[in-house]
Amino acid sequence: MSLEASSSYFLETQIPHQKTISGAHHFPAVLTPSQQLDFPHFLQALARHRPHLDSLLLRSGAVLLRGFPARTPADFDAVVSALGYPELPYVGGAAPRTSVVGRVFTANESPPDQKIPFHHEMAQVPKFPAKVLFFCEVEPASGGETPVVLSHLVYERMRERYPEFVERLEEKGLVYTRVLGEGDDPSSPIGRGWQSTFLTKDKTVAEERAAQLGMKLEWTEDGVKSIMGPISAVKFDETRGRKIWFNSMVAAYTGWQDALNDPVKAVTFGDGTPLPADIIYDCLKILEEESVAIPWKQGDILILDNLAVLHARRSFEPPRRILASLCA
């Protein structure tokens, strides 16, 4: 298949729930096939289409591939490999996950009745993925969407509504505090234990890996308290030339709750002072207002630019199986 043919194979289309950004661009961008190809030829077309896909991701921040012949976790792993994005190990993240195959693991395994608040993947650590890919192996019986929202729009609205708060946030940054047990707690959206967080059972090695992330560990009787920060809450997206809302502030303050953690204590200004609850919850409203939630269909592949886009998870009726891969 030629480069021209591979490009024409991927058709940009419109579906319900999309938003129009700046009067021209659709968010997220959606690609469907112009013809039926077997899986090996789809992978070849995908690899050749990578430059156009990257330009679409730069423009829209999120690209949904729908209707292509990917059905299994191994298929998804082959798609990630065909795209050629470098792998990023999941070190320092909070969500409980299970490795499935190759570079593929389960998305957050917290119970289906729980929502997962908006966040950039691993925004609470210095080394975060550039891209996050999701794959729908089993579509939900109902609910279970993955809402996405453009982070520069959130920054602009927050700066307009709360200029002093945003100025202080940019000046002070944030500190994230989380208590980790030894093993994983699948009942918690932040239930990843310290052994799987740092990929070791050795406390000394865990401390070394935490230090590489700029994280301090304080050991307790039943686990360890991790302290990260101060770390920036607003970044400058050099590729697009704009400031972005890049943090886990709302996710931590409203969602980091389990037997070991109090969400109000999970995140503070960089100087340790508490965050104003009313502004946090108003930010949550802004995130919801600006977001797009497209229902999953089996075989869907969603590619997110992790700098440009925050994502979340709505509660759902099982079954639902969404897989993920992190890329540098």
C-alpha cells in the first residue's frame, strides 16, 4: 500500500458528541476506514499514516480510531508498536493496574460505581507520558465513557475567573501527599501499593526510585507516605505556544480517598497552605462543561496528547474492559 493510499484509507469524520474548537477543529478528531483491510495491512497503513496522525493529534489533542480491525489485547499491542511511540514504564503512578500483554495493561481497576476525576496521566510526578492510548476490548453495558477536555481551555477559564488563585498556583505550585500500602488495593482508585508503584519489594530501592522522581518517602507501620513537590500546576506547551492546566489538583482533592488517604490533605499549595474548596469544585464544574464524552465501542482506539488533554472515567454497568498504554 502506497503512502497516498494509506492516507486515503483513514477518513476524518464527524460523530455525535464531538465539539467544534475555534470554529474549525473537531474535538476529538475521529478517523474511520474507507475500506475493509485485514489486520496486517491495517498495521502497515497505520505505520505509514503516522505523520498525518501526529499532525492531527497536534491540531486536536485527541484522535479516536473507530471501525478498524483491532479486537484483542495483542492487536492493541501491535498497534502501539506499529505507531512507533517510545515506551514509558508506569513508575510513580497511583492507579491499580494489571499487565496484560507487551506494553498493554488494564486501565484503572477501581470499582465500576466510582468515577475517576479529570487528570493528566501522572501529572503529579516529573516524568509523565507524552501520549496515552486507550483500547476498548469490551464496550460497557452502559456508561463508562472516558471524558476528555482541552487543558488550555481550562487554564483560560480559570485565569479569567480566579486570576489571583491562578497566579498563586503558578508561583507556588502544588504538593501531593499520598499514603501507600504494601500491596495493591483494587477497591481504591489510588490503591496502587508501594511495591508495584516502584516495581520493587526492597525499601532501599523504592527510596532510590522515589528520589529519582523528586519524591520523598516517610515509612509508617502500615505503608509509606509519599510527598511530591512543590511541582508546577501550570505548564507552557512549547509545541502549541500556550499555557496549559497541567495538574492533578481536582483529582486529588475530590478523589484521592480510601482507607489510608484523606483527599483534603492529599494536595496543597507548594508552601503547604490548604487549597480553597469552593474554587476546586468550581474548577470541577469547568472541566465538566468543557469536556466531551463519546461512548465506547468495541475496537475503539483513543490516542491522547497528555499535555493537551485531561481525561476522566464515568461510572458504568459491567461488563467493560478498557486497556491502556503509556508512551514517552
